[in-house]
Amino acid sequence: MEFLLDPNIWIAFGMLTALEIVLGVDNIIFISILVGRLPPEQRDFARRLGLGFAMVSRLALLFSLSWVMGLTADLFTVAGQGISGRDLVLLLGGLFLLYKASHEIFVEVEAREQDGPPATSPEAAAAARRGMVWGIVGQIAVIDIVFSLDSVITAVGMVDQIGVMVAAVVTSVAVMLFAAKPIGDFVDSHPSVKVLALAFLVMVGMALTAEAFDAHVPKGYIYAAMAFSLAVEALNIRARKKRMLLAAN
């Protein structure tokens, strides 16, 4: 237990936990938007299951470090550009995120009425809801693997001790579990913020696709752009509330 008294261990744990939480922001937004399509009574279940998948996939990748690091070796070359297993995962994940975010923007802005036809019977309605829940959980699991891969590779570059990595992952997922519901409720109750969040996911998808071809886009730029957009939208929300209060009086 002497290692618990080592300040370097705690510093590494704190830095890695903070990094895992920051890297998990896009994951929380993706889960919140997908879960918002479900009936209210099913959202908590899907949200917990989605974050559970995030933790399991990250821990599984941590315990197979040699395989993960082997993904960085080139498998083949296209037009002089080496393509590794990691590049393929990032490319497929980025394209999936681009498609999903673009589709959700279309549904939100242009085709709200196409969310789904009414069921013809209670049994059919229950079956449709179950299918929708597991369909959303499946989409969350796919994107969790993509986000987890980059997160684990970053963790390996920062910390040597596997125990510190595991503790940081578990702690970050616990924090995200508490933050996911209020974030999801806020995004779901403000359609304009939801569209901004989806636009953020489009940017993340573009960054993942570019990363697959070794064109690194620092996530700090994406987060800064999104923070600025959210700050502007927060002012718009406040202005709308003031106008509503004045109209009511």
C-alpha cells in the first residue's frame, strides 16, 4: 500500500481522470441525444447501459494493451499513406458519426414528424420500444469503441501503471454517469442547443476521419468553437426568457 502515499501516483491519477472526463464529453453528448429519442421511463436505463459499455470497452482495451498498441502498425498503404488498424477504426467511427449526426439534424430540423409511426396495438408498441432501446444501445456501443480507442492510447502515453489507468477510467465514468442526465435533460429541453450539440458531433466525426489519414486536428479547437457557440446560445436563451417575462407582464 506504500504506492498510495506516492504523490506522483495521485498527480497522474488526477491528470488522467480529468483527461478521460474531457475526452468523454463527446460521448456524453452522443448518448444524451440518442437517449432523448426514447420514452422518458426508458432513458435512465439506456443511459446507464451506454455508459456501462463505455467503461467496459475502455477497461477491455486497457487489459489488452499489446493488441491496442499493435493497431498502430501499418496494415497496408494507399497512395503512399500507411493505413493501420487504428486508422480503420477511426475512419469507420468518424463516418458513422457523420452519418448519424447529419441524420439527427435532418430529423430535428426538417422531419420531426417522421420519428416513427404509431403502433397498432399495445403489444406492437411494447415490441417497438424494446427494439428501439436495443437499437440505440447498439449504436452507443459502436461509437464507445471508437472513443475508447483514442482515450486508451492517450492514457498509455501518460501513465505506466495499469492500476492508475483502471482507477481513472472507473472514476471518469462515474462522474459522467452523474453528469449525463442533467446534460441530456438540458439538451432535450432546448432544441437549438440540441442542434448545436449535433453540429459538434459532426465536427468530431470530421476530426476522427481526418485523424485516420494522419491529419491531426487538436480537440481543443473543436471544444473552443463549441464553447463559444454555447455561450452565444446561452445569451439567446436568456434574452428569450426576458422577452417572455415582459410579454407576460
